Amino acid sequence: MYKKSLLLLMVVAIVVSGFLGFQRYQVEVVNQRVELILDLGQWQQLKLPETANLNTVLSDYKELGVTSLAISEQTLNQLNDKGEVDLITASELKLLGRIVGANSNLLNELDIESINEATYIFYDDPALGKKILNRIESYLGKVKVLVKNEQAKVIIAQADKEVLLELPIGLSKQQIRLALNAGLKIVPRFSNESVTNSELVKDKFRELSLISKGHISQVIFAGDEVLGYPHYLEKTSALLAKNDLKLGIIEPFIAFQQGVNRLADNRQLDSIRVHSAQQEEFDKLRINKMAERYVRAVRERDVRGLYIKPILESRDGKSAYKLTKKFLTTLTTKLRAEGYSLGLAKPFAKFNSGIITLIIINLGVLAASFYLLEYLFIPDFPLQLADKWKVLLFLLGAFILILMILCSYILLNREIIALVIAIIFPTLSLVGSLIPYLFSSGRSSVTPGLNVGLSIFIKASLITIGGVILLIGALSDWRYLLKIRQFRGIKLAFLGPIILYFLYYLHYRFWTNREEIKVREIINQTKDWLNRALKLKELFALIFLVVVGIIYIGRTGNSPLVPVPDFEIMIRRWLEEVFLVRPRFKSFLIGHPLLILGSWLIANGKRRWGVILSFGGLIGQITMLNTFSHIHTPIWVSTLRVGVGLISGALLGGFLTFIVASFINWWKESTA
């Protein structure tokens, strides 16, 4: 009755999680619009044909499907380069005074002899001068703006020239007008450079009054920090919400911006994942490869904003302008071919599982953990617990988990439960399908045919798929879809099941059917084993295992320590062309075939090699769960990836088993 109750809880939790997974699928599938955003600052560097200008070019791009134009704040350095302002230090003015003589009215009026450490900002446009003055006073404080001479059109600031040159002054009216004339939406890019008070944050948003709300697409902050980080994020968040602005989140492996996740975590804000690339990549990578990269980001990572820069260097006999247009044409064609439409990006709906469903999932995962323990605490094991004590422990665990949810540690609870699922279910898949078969007294009744390995593989995979569905339910929250929160403990999830499986194997191998276990005897045997001489072949085997372990762990996580070799990248591209979505090497090429072959070897009495291979087979089950832990990847993509891996892995495993079986039969016949 106790075990049946655990199974019932697991089944109920899996069914509930299945409904949540379907809800998430609906959220993903209805959002198929992609926004193309051009970086105006980079586009102004593109060399255009003599017969074209930027206005007409942008209008042409709009016809292709481009929606928005990103406009960054101008710095004094940029204004200086364009000749709209001139920055001169006090020492430079003194030198100028010696050259032109002391009779210069302007130099006398500025009184340069009495001002030593200052920078003089000369301008022609009074409106621009007023804008610069207000922003400089906000940055430095009014006490450091020593002279304001409107007639002479000069601002004197007590600050280093190099510091002033980097200060963002604001959005350009000319650039705004250029975007609106081309019929494009505007993506403001505010910088957090030198923001030392909340008034500066307000000043930047105040500039958006120049643009009607319907002409602003979203806000993508510039630099390594979002506006207001770290002390004024609440002000930034409030202004985004007040102005009903969407937040663009650049994928962190492209450009991680500190504070962006804290902003996006505000339920009142709508956020959109944005993919971009460095200018060097546009100039070096082939057009088709770059277009595939952007399409992959949309298809596999729920990106709905594509931030695009032009190709600035000519190559292969083609101008940069023609290459850029070809890239945009290729990209838009590929996106439409995959069923995406082009236009303003829409945020994903803010779905999440309710408290009740999350509690059910918690209970189901807790039941799975206790069910796994049932394979260890069998009657032969010296430590036995009555069912009433197991129920009491279960209720205690359930109370702790529910208390965590009710005390608003919901996201922490989701991540803990997800990690438990990732460790428990791969272990349970092999413990439940393979180990009892290996060491039960009825194993001789199983026909040692090729179908044995396949049947064990199917059973193990079905158990893992149950864990996959629970994992989807546990992380059913919009924050994981945007990747502002994510599955944690990836390396532990890859290593934990192997350690647990090894412990279970030791239990069944050495402790089953023993009436008594003497601790002293175990310690002495362990000492003897550690003190024995190490054989050369064992040393080589140990080195091999260490290398494999380093590669195995080093290749996991969002920032793998072991780089991907070029030949593997080529194979990955080929697999994408064949299957649309690339299956994981660790599953279809390593884990699944080894599990099938290992199970067959065990069934045929070759347990040593079979057990060794089953450890490799566990990697395939771990990888299945890991694939679905990337919640920002659409469910259909992860399902296709795992499905292709299962089918191809089963075929490869069957073929490998057939080869090994044929070799064994040949060897037996040749040595008979």
C-alpha cells in the first residue's frame, strides 16, 4: 500500500505537469513575430552608393521587413567629431591667447588666467547648448559649471576634458527624425555612464517626450549596465512601467548587462529576449552562416528581437552595401520560410503554475525520492524502517516543502525541486529497470536476445520522460522562459546520478543477501584495497577515467571549460541540416547505444563489461533531462531533439549490439 501510494502521487504530479507543459507550449506557439532592429550608429558608417542616401536605404530595408532603428545617446566626443561642439582645455586657450594676442574680446571675457583646471565647450546651436548645459549640470553639479555665457555660446565646466568627452548628452533629434521619416519604430539605448543620482535617470526618460508612445518599440540599454544600476533600478523600473515601455534583454553570452534581470523580474514590465553579434563577426562570418545563427536564436532560444549591424568591410569582390543587403534578404527569407512573421515583437505571456499545482508537483517529486529509497531499503538490508516511520518522514518532508512555498520562497523551491528531479529520475531509470534485473534470482528466465537491451532502454527512457514532464511543471514560470531565472546545479545534475547509481550498484553487488555487515570488516577490506600495488593497466584505466571525467564535467553548463573542437562544430551543422534540430552527442552517440549494449552484455553473463557500459548509458538519461532544463528553449525543439536522439541512439545501439554479438559468436566458433 505504501509503494502504491507513492506511485499514485507520482502519476498525479506527472499528469498535472503535463497540463502545465501544454499551457507553456500554447504560450510559445502563438508568439511567432520577430522584430528586426538596426543599429543606426553602425549603419551611419556604411559606405553607400553615390545614388543612395540613408533615408532611401532605410525605407528599402523597411520593405524587406526591418521594423525598428536603435538610437544611442550621443556623447560630447561624437558631437565634437561632427563639428557641432568644440572642447578646449584652459591650457589650450592660454596658448591660443598668446598666439592671437591679449586683445581678443572673447578671451578677455572668459578670463582664462583665473580659471586653471577647466574645459571650455563651444557650440553654435542654442538648443543644443541648453541641452548640454542641463546634462553637464546633472552630471557634475551646478557648482562645477563655472561660467554660462549664452552670448558667446560657451560652457565652462570644471572637469577633465577626457571625462567630459565620454559623457552621454542624449538622443539626437536628427536621428529621431530620420527613423520616423523612414517609417521605422525607435529603440532608445540609454547609457548608465556617470549616472550618480536618480535625477539623471529621470532626465534621460524625459527625452522620450519628443517621441510619441506609438513610435517607440522597446528600450535596450547600452553598455555593461542597465540605466540606474546599482542604486536607482527602482526608479528605472518605475519609469519603464509608467511609460509602458518594453525591456529588451540582450542574451547574456553576447553582452551581459548587470541589473537587467532585476528589472525584468518586475511583473509589471514586459520583456523581450534579443540576439545580437559583435561588429567583427558581421565583417568576418559568411552571410549564410550569420543568417543561420540569427534564425537559430529565434527557433531554439525564444528570441524575438534581432539586433543587426551592417557589414562594413567589402569582400569577395562585393561592396559592403551589397553584402549587407544580401544578408538582410537572406535572413528575412529564412525567417519567413520557418513560419515567422516580421514586425513589432510581442512579449511572451506571463504564465506560471499556481500554488496548488506546485504543491502537487512537490509531493510527486518527494514520492519519487522515497520510491527510489525503496530499492535500497530492501528486506536484505540491515537498516529497516517500518512503513509508519517512512510515512512520518514523508509527511515531514512534505511539510518543509509546503512551508517553503507558503513563505514565498517559490522560485527557490522550483529550482531545488528541479535539481532533485534531475538527480533522482536518471538514477531511478536505471535502478528501476536494470539493477533489479541484474541481481534478481529470476534473471535467468530472460531470453538473452538483442531485444533485451532495447526493452531495458525503453523502460529506462520512459521513467526519465516522467522526470522530464515533472521538470517542465516545476519550472513553469515566465521568468525561466525569459531566462532571468534558470535551472541551477547543472554540474551536480550531471554528476549526482552517476554517484547514486554507483552506490546502488555497490549495495546490490556486495550487500544483498548478507545477513550481517560488520563495519570493522568493511574498513579493513577498504584499507587492504587502498594499500595494494597498482598495476600498470589499472593506472592507464584511471588516467583514462580522469580525462573522460574532466571532459564530461568540463563540457557541461552555460560556460563550458572544455572548448568545442572545430570538427565537432562541422558535425553539429550537418546534423542541423538533416534533422533541423541537432540531437545531443552525449545521448544518441554515447549514452543510448552504451545502455543498449551494456544491458545485452549483462543478459549474456558478461556483467563486468555490461556494468561499465551501463554507467556510460546513464549519461544518455541525464542528458535527456538536461535538455528540458533549458526552459527558454521551446518545448517542441527540446522534444524533437530528444526524440531524434532516442530513435538514432536506439538504431545505433542495436547495430552496435549486433556487431558485438556477431563477433562473440565468431570468437566462440573459432576457439571451439
